[in-house]
Amino acid sequence: MTIKLHCFGVSGNSYKAALALELSGLEWEAVEVDFFKGVTRTPEFRATVNEMGEAPVMIDGDFRTSQSGAIQTYITEKTGMFGGKTQEEKYEVLRWVLWDNHKLSSMAGLTRFLINFLPEEHRNPDVIAFNQGRLKAAYQVLDAHLNGRDWIVGDGVTNADLSCCGYLYYPEPFGFDRTEWPNIDAWLTRLSQQPGWKHPYDLMPGSVPDRA
């Protein structure tokens, strides 16, 4: 049975789940969520797709879950991929996924939205500057960790990589320049060279809003 992933191309969190599915080799298809038309906020979406009013949402037969980290864990349990090889690595992968969700992707997604997708008259430069300061601290942590390493955990791609990269391939400006972070830059290049890798706008449906 084909796995369905409710997602949209602009969403870095959707990309984390979509990329894990694509690299795993599982049979899946994307179901477009028209986020910018408010679909996720409708009673119908909350009643039939996700009560949290968010994407991504993965449906595999009778099983359904949301949140990219939960979807990645499901893919790992189904395929044995991306979860780490030892107990120590498994917890290290989880540690980095949680760190990313709290420190990196949360700030990157919000800042990218504020700069590119929020109407200009509502963009607060002080809030954006504060978020970019927090992002810089996160980039420093990740770049230092990747010094001398090919991957965040162990000797291959794990959910730690698939989570932390979620927003870092997007072209819209939000205070991230790969050339300023050589270890992150090299890691993103390695990941993009993996068989099956696709850019988020090639992997998932949905157009970028005109104001981006």
C-alpha cells in the first residue's frame, strides 16, 4: 500500500518527512496541503486529517501520525534505516532531532516566514533580528559539531541529518548563508549527493506565494 504524505513544498518540516520517505525507498505519494489558503485551519482538515491543524501528516493504511520526528521514527521502524546502529547512536540521533526542533528548525522556519511570506507591513525588524541571533548560535553549534565529521551521528545518514537540514536548502533569505559555515556547507553537499535526494521544491507539490 502506498504511503500518503500530506505536505507542501514551502514547509521545511514537511521536507524532513518527505526526504526520509524518498531516501528510504518506500512507496509514497505527496498529497498537497494548500497552507497559504488556510486549509490546515479549517474544521474539515482538523476533523479528517490532523486535529493539530498542521502538516506534514503521514497515512500508511490504518496508521496515521503527524510531526516530522514521529514520521521519521515510523520510517526507521519500518525500514531499519536512519535510526543509528547502536543504542548510544539511537539516543544521539534523538538528541539532535529534539535539538533541531527546538533550536534550529523552529527559529529558521519562523524567521523565513516572517521575512518572506508575511505581508511586509507586518514584518517586525526587532523580532527578526532577535530570531537571527538565536539562529546564528544554532549554526555555530552545528558547524562546530560537524568539524571532522561527515554526518551528525555515526558514519551514515540518520534522522539527525534529515531533521537538521529541513530548512537549509531553501533559497529564500532568512539569515543563513552556507558559505559562512564551511562544515555545514560540506555536509549539505554530501547529503544532496545521496541517491534519491531531491530539493524540497522538486520533492513536494505547491507553489511559493507571490510575495516571497
